Amino acid sequence: MKIGLIGLTKSGKTTIFNALTGMDIAIDQYCASKDEPNLAVVQVTDPRIGALRGLYRPKKTTYATLECMDFGGFKHGGGEKKDIFSASELGLIKTADALTLVVRNFHDQYIDSILGEPDALSDIDTILSELMLADLILAETRLERVDHQIQRGVKTPALEIERDALAKIASFLDRGDLHALPLLTPDEEKSVRGFRFLTLKPMLVILNSDEDTFGRNAELLGRVWKHYKGIEFAGQFEMELSRLEETEARAFMEDMGIGASARDRLTLAAYDLLGYISFFTVGPDEVRAWTIQRGDTAVDAAGAIHSDLARGFIRAECFSYDDLMSHGSEKALKDKGLIRLEGRTYPVRDGDILSIRFNT
């Protein structure tokens, strides 16, 4: 899973990135905007993995991972450079599964003197305007090329479908209302999938608050939640927490009313946003978590493990994590008839433990 952190300059994106990853990227308020994004891969904490590891004592344990990409900030008011992404940044951010919009909700004497009081809702609108501009340029440029090809006599059903899809997307972007997504047919959606329009990606808003005001922004969050999923961080405080030992960090978190680390809260929010679930494979060699989308079938899960398993799929031996923890062993599950054989169309549930039977 890849998450792209974007926002205006001095919004605290890199502070959030450090809190999520435990890294120590410079965040001084006088630092210039970076030319290259910060990248890091972190484990997705899942207590079920720890329990399975204790039960199977495998040689290897593999967690699901979250890749964080922290991009340089847009300039306030446009102008100098960062109005939209550079070509290299655009290529990288298009690989993100979801975008997190980091908006400033903290006071800093220097930043306030330059940029004014924090205004999270206005910042969201500014960021979205930049994304819409980037997408509109792409859609209109491609639409011109498609129209030119059709006018020259290169008129195929595929080109006509793509033209109709691009026209709908360009009209949607021109209206500037991201809450009324274009209605694309399955064929139209497929025809433009490769463009990976930023405004069509799932979005999560991170409200980056002061330590003193964290947890007291219900009204503001409520206004954000009318249109987007949102989560509040005390960025500076949580970055410092990420550098402490777990026991010490936990004590400070309790004082602040923070129930889980920044990474765990973002992961939970991202899984919910994207409709992801986890299933597991277990055994003496390895216990491993796998990520698929809710509604994916047993053969989809097999393909997530390896394409050969999907091609040669026969059956999936399946039991649930909860049943395993309740009864203590696979033998007990077999005795009670709680291990099932499922076919290709079985919808995998969060917490399922699968063993794929296949024939190559």
C-alpha cells in the first residue's frame, strides 16, 4: 500500500512523515522546500501477527507494509514553482493508492508571520485546486490528441470510448466540484485507468494540530468529514513520541488521550478508506499478512501470494483467526469441523487464514 503525503509549504508534512516512519528528516521552519520526495517503508502493526507467531513459532514473520511518500509543498498563492508537481514527482505520486492532504492547524510565530493564521479548510481548497489543474491539463491534452486522430480517420470503438471518458472527466474537473464524480461506464473507466488521475484517487485529510489544541477541534473536523475522511495528529508531539521507548511513549500518549501511534492510526484510516482487509498464511516456515480489497475472492487472494497459485487454483483451505485463538490449534479446529474447503468465488473475510491448493 502506497500513501502520498501532499500539502502546502510549512503544513508539517515532513513532521507527520517523521512521526509515521521514525525517521529524522530536517524540519526546521527556515528549511527550503525539498526537490525530491522523502520515501520510507514501514511495517503495518497487526497484533494478530504476534499471536500467530507465538502459536506457530515460524522461522520468518512478514508483516504487511505501508510505503509513505512525502512530497514537497505547494507554494502559497502559486507563483514560483510548486503550483503543480514536476514531471518526475507526478510520475511517482500517480503510483499512490491514496493521497493524504496534510493541512496546518498549529500556530508558529515565524510561520504565522509569513503565511498568516492557520485556515485548514482554505488550505484543502487550495490543494484540491492544484490537483484539479494537473488533471485538467492531462485530460485536455489527451482529449485533443484523440480528437485529432478521429478527425484524421483513425476512428475505432476504443478511441471513441476513451474520448467519451476524457470528455466527462474534463467537464467534471472544469466544474471544480470533486464531490460529484463523473459517471463512467466500466469500459470508459478501463480506457482511462492508465492515466491515474489524482482527483479520482481516494483522499484522506490529516489535520496537523498544536499539542495544546489537539483533541479539541471537533467542529473543524466535523466540517472536514462532510466531504472527506479525516484524522487529527499532533504532528510535532507525535514525531517526538516516535523517538521514545514504547513504555515511555505510551505514558505520554495516555496523558494526551492518544490511543495508538500515528502510524497505526493512519494505517487503520487508510485500510478503511481503500476498503482493504488482511488475510494470513501460516506454518513453521513463515507467518505472513497479506492485503487485499474487501470483496476479493479466494482466487484473488491466491494471486496476491503468487500468480501461479491463481492460475492453478483448485481449492482454498480456510479457517478464521478468531476460531484459531478460541480453540488453540488447527487440530482442535479440524475436530470441530471449523476448517473449510472453499472454491474460487469464496469472498475472503478479514482475519481468514488460507492455504491454497493448486496444480501447476
